[in-house]
Amino acid sequence: MDCIFCKIAAGEIPSKKVYEDDTVLAFYDIQPAAPVHILVIPKAHISGCCDVTAENSGIVAHIFEVIAKITADLGVTDYRVVSNNGTEAGQTVFHLHFHILGGRPLKGMC
Ligand code: 5GP
Ligand code: ZN
């Protein structure tokens, strides 16, 4: 499958890693929209929120634990977590990911 985040998870494309374990990877966004802009992904391919099921939703809970750990380690207390699903919502990479945005005051929702 030609998926850029699968390639990043496999180490085939370099990334600036923040956190990694057996199932999850976090790395800095290549085009940061805020001083802190980190992407957290499952290593296994899930196309987006629309593909979360009873069978794979455990990884989403784990990702939120990882988000809490990463932000605590970085000392970022105020942040936003975003996952875009579908082109009209702004999804450009069709591998489930959660943006962590912080480091400046965040306004509005879109
Ligand atoms: P989306 O638009 O799908 O919600 O978010 C995809 C994000 O992935 C964008 O913020 C974009 O900057 C980021 N991105 C796309 N390609 C790469 C890449 O090769 N490396 C990194 N670190 N981020 C990427
Ligand atoms: Zn993928």
C-alpha cells in the first residue's frame, strides 16, 4: 500500500520522532501549524476515524495515553487534539493520525 505514514512507521521515510513503542509512533509535523505540532499514529494502517471498530479501537485509547505522556514530558499543558476524517474535513493523509497542537493560544475550531 502506498501510504506515507506506513512508510514513516516502517522507517522507510525519516521523521523527527518524539515517541515510539511497539504499536504507536509520534513525530513532528513537517509543516507545523503551531510551535508544537506533533502527529501520533498507530503503526498499523487504519485509514481514518471512519475505520475505527470494536476490534481496533484499543489503539485509540493507547494513543490518548501517549498524548498525555508526550505533552507532560514536553511541559505542554494547553493543547488541542485533532483528527480530520475525509477530504472535506481536511484529511490529506489517509492513515489515522491525531494532531497535537500547542505552544500558542488557539482560536476557533476551523
Ligand atoms: P491531515 O491533513 O491529513 O489531517 O494531516 C496530515 C499532516 O501530515 C499534515 O499536517 C502534513 O503537514 C503532515 N505530513 C504530510 N507528509 C508528511 C511527512 O512526510 N512527514 C511529516 N513529518 N509530516 C507530514
Ligand atoms: Zn498507512
